[in-house]
Amino acid sequence: MLALVHGANVPPGIFGEEVEERGHRLDVWSLAWGTPPPRPIDDYAAVLVLGGAMHADQDDRHPWLRDETFFLERLLDLHVPLLGVCLGAQLIARAAHAPVRRCSPPEVGWVEVQLTAEAADDPVFSRLPPRFLAFQWHFYEHEVPPGGRELARSSVCTQAFRLGNCVWGVQFHPEVTEEVIECWIAESPEEVPCPPEHLRAETARNLEEWQEIGRTLCSSFLEVAEHAGVPA
């Protein structure tokens, strides 16, 4: 499996742990590195597209974002199972020709998310609670790609979608660890809409349950990938 990363501080987190626990190998790669992927793309059973501090429309600052969009278009054409997180979901939506734009207000911290009726028979989201607190850190949103299904919403924007039978995007961060959250707070305290110590206290209360949801989501996606018929 392949994890597309967009910075050292946005790692696979508990997703990486779940991949290894299911007996798979996870390669980590970024188009920003200017190097080929560790293996030919046809070798990967699935791809995780993770978050990042940049925005999906900042091709002028990060020219490799345009290359990543073309790369994701190819993966969509090949029907490779994809799971996008935050920026990753926005980039998948962009590759599938859905608008991506700034959201108002931004969502940073713990936000209530509710599943839609479309989630009831979804192979990934049907295993999640109908309503939950999700950890968020984003300033952009995306529309549901043409032909896609909206699976979850917050009061602000779409939180999850499925495209076809093997592509998912989530606006929240189900992969985070306590260390990662602390790193983001320390790096960008001005982006936190409450005193940082309040966010730390909320995280202490909510993180264990949230990580169980993240593991369930990742495990369900991996089951889809394992049965998708793509060579491992």
C-alpha cells in the first residue's frame, strides 16, 4: 500500500498501525520529493492520500500539486482504492472535477459530524456511529464529485463522500495521534479558535474514542481494498 504525504507533520498515524496489523506493507511517498514512487503504481493495492498545511488550489506555491492532481486522475481511471483525508479528500475531489474552495467558518478542533442516509449501506461508513465528534483542521471544503454520494456532514460542509465502489474522502482527521495534534497546536496556535489549553483538554477527553472510530474506518477501507482484485 502507498501513503501519499504532504509534510513531515502529517504522517499516516494510526492508519499506518492498522495497515501493519493487517499484515500489509505501507510505503510513504510525496510528489513534492521529485522522485519516483518506491514501486510501480500497479503494484499497490490501495493508496492513502493524507493531509497537509497547504491548500488544494495553491499550485503557484506548490507546483507539484498540479502533478498530484494528474496522478490522482490516473489512479481514479485505474480504479485503485483510495482514501483521502482532509487535503487528500480535497485533491481527490479536484481530480474528479468537483469544486474546492475556502469554507466559512474554518473548522479547527472537535466538531460534531452526522452521517447521511446514504451511509446506511456504505461498506465503510455503515460501521461508524450515526453521530460523532471528529477532530478537524481545515480552511477549505469541497463539493461531492459528480456521481459521488455524500456520506457525512457537519453544520459547515460535506465531511465524507464515496465515488464509485472504492474511493472515499473524509474532511476530518481520523488518523491523528496525540503527538500529531500537539505538534499542530505548537506550530500554529493562532489557527486554534479557542485557548490552546482548552483544545488540549478536549483532546484528552475525546481522543481514545476518536481513534477507535479511525481504526474502524481504516480497517473497513482495507477490507474493500483486499477484495478489490488489485494486485498487492
